[in-house]
Amino acid sequence: MSNLSVVGLQWGDEGKGKIIDYLAGRYDAVARFNGGSNAGHTVVIGGMKHTFHLIPSGALKGKELLVGAAVALDPVVMGEELSLLPDDVRRRLLVDGRCGVVSPVDKDFDRMLEEMRGQSAIGTTRRGIGPSYALRALRLTPRVSDLVDGFDFGPLTDFYRKLSLDPAGLISWAEDSKKLLRDMVGNVSSRVAEITEKGGSVLFEGSQGTLLDLMHGSYPYVTSTHTTASYIPSALGIPPSMAGSALGVTKCYATRVGGGPFPTEITGPLADSIRSLGKEYGATTGRPRRVGWLDLVALKYAIALNGATEIAVSKLDVLSQVKDFRVCTSYRYQGKLTTDFQSALGHLDEVEPVYDSPLSIHGASFAGGIPDEISKLIDYLEERLKVRVSLVSHGEERSETIEV
Ligand code: GDP
Ligand code: IMO
Ligand code: MG
């Protein structure tokens, strides 16, 4: 089996965690490659809900767990997360020494920047991820290996003070972080290469979604790093030839949490009903997620950017309980129709979605496998998107995933 990446094709929260948990059994290791504790990946087993922020979502499948160099690592969150998981998770975990860390002051910095933006706030998770990556680019962020070896906090504390941020407490935080991290630091690039060269395989876990990508998403309403499969080689420090293929995850509708344009957004009773049926509240912040119809214009762009050869479609149980079913097939802008998402990115808040109601999935039941209505939907999506639908998800439980 070759390596595979699992990435979000929308605005995050597509159900990546559930799909990674489902697939993890076939791989030797699961490696997180981007983002930080802004991510919240949910796995539900026998009614027990587990939310992963930094620990790879293969944790409950007994797999080796890798956290690559491009992850913004918050030691406090990692410590809290580990305390909720069985002891063996810690022993299976390897964190790359080159990961930049997120300090408590970065969270204050995040809040300060959001307050500064006022009406045009991004609606960040306030987890300090943006500031940590920005300080990394300024070469001020300590890496995990720096915390373990001893770090000169002078320049960083001076910088924080200049911004009227309070760096008190940084030294004791660094001491606690060192104790937590010292036994798990290593080289994830070498480990991925070693597994792959011995004929094993690694599942790469993406966080956020393609439309939140720092370069290729709805800037400035995006996250602070790259979110597509094409980032994997440089993020993990492996050759492109080792990245394998990409599986994209999408809901059968769309959600977004935080600010920014959302062409297919719906509001009112129908949106409230989908939010409630789909429990659309942020796994990290608990914020209600904005809800809308599936946007095939955006999805096509995301599939192309990731080079995804297959997709997983989640939340089919949710729309099966809703009478209306629509998908956006093009945008109208200044009287003209377009299906080119990239060219619409500059005025995404002004486009008018054009919908198709290709079929009804209302009342579809998964008791006997994939129902006819869903088979028709799969055919429709495969035809429109020119990609294979390899998995469908029809509930939050681990068991509620079907291979097509
Ligand atoms: P991720 O960030 O992409 O891993 O997704 P999240 O975990 O943040 O959000 C997905 C939410 O939907 C979680 O609460 C999952 O338990 C849940 N979920 C995933 N797939 C399905 C599905 O097919 N049906 C339903 N009803 N819930 C799902
Ligand atoms: P997972 O991995 C959904 C969003 C925030 C905000 C923007 C910037 O669970 O899919 P940030 O804190 O990253 O600076 O916030 O990005 N965002 C997410 N939305 N799922 C996520 O991760 C997200 N991570 C960040 O809501 O709009
Ligand atoms: Mg999430």
C-alpha cells in the first residue's frame, strides 16, 4: 500500500478525523502535517467522543503517531490531550524537533490582532496559531528542540513587550513544556522515509480545509498555513515522490466557522435545522457553524488543487432528513455565469450561486448498505467532479462509514 493523504476540500470540519480513524488500520503510522490546535478532529466510538487537536486521529487504532515539523505545537494542549488518552498513546508519539511552539503569549497576541481588526475580524480560533507561524517567519519562535535544549528567550520577550504583551510566565511555561516534550522529540522526516523505504505506508492527516489555505483560499479569511496535499513534502521534509495520492473529504453540504465569504450560505429555519441535525458546532471553539449548500464550483477547484483522485462524502444521514436538496453548479457575477472558482476568489462575496436540484435523498436509509438515492448521488458527483467517490459516511459513529 502506498502513502495517502487525507485533506479537507471545504472550510474545515469535513469529517477528516472520522475518515482517518477509519483508514488508519491499513497504515503503519499517521502523521499530522500542518496547522496546530486550531484543528478539532472528532472520532466517535460506541457513543464515546474523542476530539483530537494535535495528536493524530489514528491514536485509537494503535498506530505510530507522528507530528511533522510544520505543525504549530502547543505543549499545553498536547499535555491536556494526552491526559485524556490511554498511556500507550504517549509511547507511540514522535514529535519533530523542528516544530515551532505556540506560547500562551501567542494566544494573547491572536486576541489582540482580532480586536484590532474589529468588524473585519477573521474569527480565528484564538489558539495563537497565526502569531506562532508569523514569529517563526521572523525567526523568533522557539522550536520544540530549542525548548528541550535551552532557549534564549531575550529577543522574544523584548518583542512581546514592544507589543505591550506580557511575557511573564514564559520561563515556567518553557520548563513545563520541556518536561512534557523531551521524551517524544525526534525526526519525523527520517521516520516517514524509513517506514516507506521498508515497504510500509503512512497516512498523512491534513487539518483545516483547502478554502482556508493561506495562499489559495479566501484570503484574508483563511488560516495561517497551507492546507493542501501539495504541502506535504515540504511540511514533513520528505521528497515529493513519497507523498503518495490524495483523498479529499467533503460534506454533502457546506459549513464554515468564522468570518469570510460563503457563496452558498443559507440562513433561517432550514439552516438551523441542518445545524441541529448535523450538530454543527465547532469542535475546538464550540461556535455555531455557518451552513450552506454543497458548492461544486469550489469543490472542483479544491479537488484540482490537491490532485485528489478520490473523495469521501460525509453527513449523508443529515441531508437524508431534509426535504430540499441542492448543489451549486455555477456562479453568476455581473450577469455572466462562471464555473471558475479561482477567478471568482477576488469577489466571492458578490457572486450569486446557481443551483441544481438533481435528485432527492430524503428518507434514504443506510440500514441495508448504500441506498439507491445515494448511489444516484454518487454517480452524479463522479460525473460532475471527475473523481471517484470511495467512501460515504452516514453518521458520527466509527461504524457508520461505507466503502463504495
Ligand atoms: P474534521 O475537523 O474534519 O475532523 O471534522 P470535525 O470533527 O471538526 O467535524 C465533523 C463533525 O461531524 C464531528 O462532530 C463528527 O463526529 C461528525 N461527523 C463526521 N461524519 C459524520 C456523518 O457522516 N454524519 C454525522 N451526523 N456526523 C458526522
Ligand atoms: P479542522 O482541522 C474549521 C478557521 C477559523 C477561522 C480561520 C482562521 O478541525 O478542520 P485560525 O485560528 O486558524 O487563525 O483561524 O480558520 N479554522 C477552522 N475552521 N476547521 C478547522 O480545523 C479550522 N482551523 C481554523 O474558524 O475562520
Ligand atoms: Mg474540525
